[in-house]
Amino acid sequence: MAIEVDTKDCTALSDAEMEEMADITAEGPNSVDVGLINKQVEAWVLATQARENGKLKGFAFCTLERIGGTPSVLIGLASVKRTSKRDAVLRAMITDKLRRAVLAFPDEDVLIGSRFNDPAGFEAYKNLTDVVPRPGHKASGEERAWGRRLVKRFGISATSYDDRGFRVKGDGSVPCVFDHESLKPEKIDADVVAFFQPLDPPAGDVLIAFGWAMAEELEKLA
């Protein structure tokens, strides 16, 4: 059965859909309740859902906007159900977002940004360019500035943010991260894993990461 992806306005989500989302997160280490899901409905514009045979397999809250004039797709709370097809679900959701990006911002490079507390989440950025942070790369001043912009947009206190390590110190609350578990964790780059070693996920620590979807690649999805 094919993965079916649908993106709608957050305000169009039903109570049943939000309960399904909460149920998916309960299977992983970043469990949230319906109350927090409701807050995401208020904080974000769009909600993407991936289903197989009518059953929810993944979701992501997001918005398409310009930050300082730069086209951006920001991904908030997201989770992929722990099944043998979770890689396909992840790809389907990201592809949907990239298609929307090229329709909203034709002929432009688009920044994709989110928060993670596990290296497996970086699989969402597999086809992006100039991901920050990335192994062997020293972030430029402009890239560090982008980290600060995203921190502000995510509503995170600047005082809790390390703009050199792109890490946010949590306050004990549940973080709204992009939650995904890799099917092949042994193949994750050890240097990517190292980015996350200083984090304390139960305390709410997260890593801010972003990359670029280039216009010439987006055109292929139009």
C-alpha cells in the first residue's frame, strides 16, 4: 500500500487526528499529549500527515514563510511511527514539503530548518545542501546568525542557546523536535552522532539544524 501524504491548515485538524498524532509520539522517546498538540495547532500554519491504508504513520507541523526575505520551510513538532516503512514515510513527508516550497518560492533556494535531539533526525536532511552543522565544517558568521534567527522564530530564549554548537539547553519541558528513528543507526556518521552527545534529551536539550533546498533541485518536483 502506497504512502499517502496530505497537508492542510492546522485549524482544519479534527480532535481525532490530534489524538492520532499524540498516539504516534507515545511510541518513541518524545511523547507528547493532546494538550501540546493543540498548542502546535495554534503555533503553526500547516500540518502534514502521512497515511497508509488510512492509518497515520507520520506527521509534521510546519510553515512556509520568509525570514528576512529568505524563503524558508520551518518544521516544528514532527514524528514518524516506528514501523519497517518509516524511511519511506519520512521521504514522503519531506518531498511533500519541498513540492510546496517550489510552488511558494519558484526559482529560489529555500532554507529548511528544524530541531532535533537524536542524530537519526538528520535523515530528513539527506537531500539538502550545506546542512549546518555538518562534519568537518566550521560555521560562518552568517550561518551562526541563521541559527539565532531560527532560535528566535522557534520561540526559544536566546540565553539558553550556544550559537557555536547550535545547541539549546532545555528547561525540563518536552521539546517539540523532529522525532525519527533510523532503520540503520549503525550507518549514521559518527561525527553527526557527536553533535548530539552533549545533549540531555530528558531535560529538553535540542540541536538547531538547517540546510538548503536548491532551486535547480526543487524544479524537478514542480
